[in-house]
Amino acid sequence: MSKLFQDYDLRGLKLRNRIVMAPMTRSRVPSTVPDALTAEYYGQRAGAGLIIGEGAQVSEQARGYLFTPGLHASAQVQGWKGVTAAVHERGGAIFAQLWHVGRVAHCSVQPFDRKPVAPVAVAAAGVNAYGYREDGTPGQMPASKPRALDTDEIPKITADFVAAARNAIEAGFDGVEIHGANGYLFEQFINGGLNTRDDRYGGPSIDNRLRLLLETVDAVAEAIGSHRTGVRVSPFNRGFDMPAFEGEAETWLAAVKALAAREPAYLHISNRDSMMANAGKDFVQRFRAAWPGTLIVAGRYGKEHAERDLESGLADLVAFGRPFISNPDLVDRLRNGWPLAEADPATFYGGGAAGYTDYPAWEESLETA
């Protein structure tokens, strides 16, 4: 049997295959409270060994886009209970992704139109965020210039992640993923080309720039258990105006070693292709060698490519993103060699059931035909 379809023990959580549904923002939760449509969407995709839910903001300040769910209010917890029940009833497992966007936001989605926050008051050049235009209609607009966080504000962010993690467990999630990737807040602190702070959370010191992420991982693991705490990173990411910087390889190798010492449930690389292109194969091999635990890798996978990375030992679990949008039965399609349906980019974000829960499984599509 292909390794892709073998079961896997994730720190005591039994996964029925090694296929992960990657976290994908779909902007279909207008009230920030997951509803029956959200539950249907995730329930349809419960054939994945593990689902990592779309980013859920840990506070109002953490929000970057319209129509994304949260995990900081009681109503949101109740809404997520329907989602986790739908997945568990179908034999699946699901982690919540905990999210703070930092500077990748527009003032219109912040409380009282405040500026978003970041390690430094530098706007993300060429980056758009989904907010409200001046006429009140939703749309893409340049991310607002942030304000720099005061040193004494930073522990509150860690506390928000801890509270959201506890909420996630109350809502029935099997664990949480701390979103430290893709140019959002934690990566903004880690990036030495952006973070020029002169306090204990920034500057040339690698330890200082890693401090916020590691303090948060420690606090969340203490609250809910390290076996329920995963971390997502994107070494050498260039998205969302993340610049290259001196000592980049050393920074990320220090990060993986520090995380390995904490023994979280897994480490999740979100950008295999760009990491390979920007850092080279030698760095990828050093990164893998420094990580003894479960490694999830995402990166525009097809079946053959995924099987190669599992067999080579680069990945223990493989995350698929867009194929899950249009193929709710993706695992069955990959196992049986059935064709994959193409997703419609026009319905990736916003809207209702169209392009969300109306993609049929393979056998359903045959019946329709």
C-alpha cells in the first residue's frame, strides 16, 4: 500500500491516512461565527487523515480579512462545536489554526478603525487586505500602515493565543496549530529584514526575534498539552513583503531546533516549493535533519510528488490545499485514480454554497452525468 494511505499516530491521535487538508481562508463566515454551512464544508472533507481548519483570529485585533471566523468569543466556540462534530461523526480529526495577521490588515476590519499592529510601523508594500471601502462595500485594498507594538503589549498577544487554544479544545478540536507562517505576525517578528526593534523582541539577535513565537508555543502547550499543539512556519517566504535578510538560514535552523526541544505535535512547512527555490536543497536537508518529530509539508502536491516526499522521509504527512476545495472526496479520488475536479478561482473567497459545498464527490458526479 502507498504510504499516503497508511495510518499514522500523531502523538496519540490516530490518523487514518497521511493526507492533511491544509488550512485555507474561504471568507464565508460573515458574523465570525461558524454556521451550518461551515460544518457541512468540513464534514464533506473528513476523509482527510487530518483537517487543519482555516485561520481563526485569536482576538478582534488579530483579524485581517472580512468574513473570517474567530475563536475568542463564546458564540464562536458554540459555532465551531458544530464543525468539529461534523468531522468527528465521519471519523475525521481536526485542528484549529490560531491566527494573528499583524500588519496584513486594513483599518476597516479593526475595532474602531484602529491601525493594525506589527513589530515595526512599516506597511506591507504591494499587499492587499479584504476590508470595507469608503462606500461601505467589501473589497481588496492596500494594507494599512501599522503601528509598532509596545513591549508591554506583547505578552497580551500570547495570552490571546492561550485563551483561543482553550476555546478550541472546548469547541471539540483535537488540537491547535499556531500560525507562524506566510508573512503574518510571528513571521514579521522573526524576519530580520523587517524587525528592527531595539527591545527583547527584536533587532539582530535571533533569540529576540524568535522570542514571541517560542513564548507563545510554551504558553499554549502548558495550557492544552504539547501533544495538542502544532506550529506552522514558512522559511524563506517572500510573500506579503517578507524580505530576504542576513542570517536567514541560521535564523530558521535556530527556530527548528528550539521548537524541537519543546516537542510539539508537529511542525508544518507551508511553502515547500519557495523554500526549496530560495534556500536550496542543502538547507532543506539540514532543516529536516534538525527536526526529529512529525513534519507536515505543503506545496502544490499531486499524488506522485506526495508519495516521493513520504518515501524519501522529507515529510511524514502531506498537506493538500486547493484540490480539497473542489474534491471533497480527495482521498478516495487519489486512492482509486479517479480524475480530480478543477476549482473555480472566482469562488475561492466570499459567497455562499456555490464553490464551497456544492462540489460533488466522484460517485455523485457520475450519477448526475
